[in-house]
Amino acid sequence: MKKIQLGGRKYSKITGYALVDDEDFEELNKHKWSACWWKDVDSFYATRVCRKEEERQGIISMHREILGLKKGDGLQGDHINHDTLDNRRSNLRICTRKENMRNRGKFANNKSGLKGVSWKKNMNKWTAQIVISGKTICLGFFINKNDAYQAYCDASTKYHGAFSNTG
């Protein structure tokens, strides 16, 4: 494992490094990489601006370059451990958008502190919910918050498989 230095862009002075495998280091290190904040996913990614002789993609993400993904191919790169600057091949996998969304953590506005669990005020109980194929499924109502979370975890493992994320 090696580290690739990330510099800031014109409007961002964020610096740091991205982790890559030894076999990818030499090729990736030929380029100048930056730490770029992606607001919609609330994370930093290692990115670079492509040169004119390359595909006209504009900005290229390091993880997509490692996985060989091209703009418009309908596929995404997923960071298994959720560290978006850990671009070792063992931490990356090719997936669809649906699979990538399954691996998301809890939302920033989550008040229960547990993914898939919220308070149902009118029933005075906790509820567990999961999204499957774009549809929100109610898993039940619970007196105990941890019981609701266990129901979510069980359903996530069953329906999301390798992309299950209960964090």
C-alpha cells in the first residue's frame, strides 16, 4: 500500500493523501490529484482534471480510473469500508447505483442514531423501514428502539446481501 499526495484546487486548500495498491501507484502518481468535496454524498474523493488528449470527461475520480469505469457506462465504484480516500482494490467494487445506495450510511438528519429507525409520534413507538427497489417497506412498530434496529439489520442482510450497511 502506498499514499498519493492530494493537493487543493483553486477554491479548495484541502490536502491529504489517498491510499492505493503498490501496483497502481506508478501510473496514478503521473497525475496531479486533488481532494474534492462532493456535497451530495458528503465525502472527499481523489480527483483530477483530464487533459485534452484524454476522454472529455472533465473531472476523473481516482477510484473510477482504478476500476476502469468510463463516463456514461451506467456503473459506479463503491468503497466497501466507506473511506472514499481508500482506493485500494480490496476496498473497491463495481456496482449499480441501486447497489451503491444500499451501502450508504444513515442520513445526516437521522435523529434515532440508528439507520432505518425513526420515532412514530402518533403511535408512541419506534418504526423500522427499509427501501427495496425504490419502495419504502415498513418492518413494524416497536416499543424498544434496539428491537426496531434489529428488524432493520435482519431485513438489510436479507434483501441487500453484500451491499448491506447497517451503520
